[in-house]
Amino acid sequence: MNLQTDKSAEKNADYEVTACAPGDLSSAELETCFAIIKEGGAVNTNTMKRDLPRSSLMAIARNRNEIVGVGVIKPARPGYAAKTARNSGVAFPSETWELGYVAVDDDHRGHGLSHRIVEVLIARNVGRLFATTDDEWMKKTLTKTGFVKKGKEWQGQRGTLSFWDRI
């Protein structure tokens, strides 16, 4: 192992990423997750507060027991999936679950947490997943974790969205 690898492993040793159900978290922990996701700015806050507690699976990144990152597999939303299929030009089943709400607190970025969050989620998921994003960092994370960009891009609320698929 070289010095660079040693420093990277040491830097990430303070972080733990685990899977859980939304019901496993206290209301204060859920509020922390909401705040981290809201800070990321890529989602409608009201929709997030409605859908996150109904998610099938969450991945939580902690630093010394403090929640510093989150990601979820959202519940099936057939109407949203159908709209995404139309916008992207990619046909996929409307019952497909969506990877989303992947966000890391600004003070804890640069530790590979988004990759680790997504890896934990896909390791526990059975079946196809899709994601949409306009964020360049998230596009790298999706690529590194086996998602493939497909279809055409379209204008979202914040930027140009792309469709990502993982079968």
C-alpha cells in the first residue's frame, strides 16, 4: 500500500454507511436526513417529506454517530415513472423503483460517501432501478455503481436532467 492509499483509508475510517428502513430512525434523525437532502437543493421538499418515510430502504452515512449523508430507494410512483419515460424517451415499467435523495452534508464531502451510499442501496435491492439527475458528481457516482445513462435529456426545475438505468 502506498502513502496515498493509507491516507485515504484513514480519512474514511471515521465513516460508517449502513442500511435501514425509515421506521428505524427517530423523528430527529429523519429531520436531519430531510435537512441534508434539502441542502442539496435538487428536490421538492414537500414531496421528499412525503415520500422518504415511505421508502423501501435507506442508507445512512454517519461520522461518530452523527448522520452526515443519506440515500433511499423510493417507493414505486407509477405516474412519475411514466412521466420520466416520456421525457427521456426510455420505456421502462412504471413500477420500477427509483434511487434518489442521495445527499452528503457539505462538511463531509470528498470522502466517497455518495458512492458508498449507492453501493449499500444496490447491494440490498433486487431488481431494476432508475435515477434521474442534473448533478455532475452524481452522474459519476451512478456510472461507478453500474448505472447506464440512456435516452435524451430534458429540462428539469434546476437544470438538464438525464435518465440512468440499472438492470
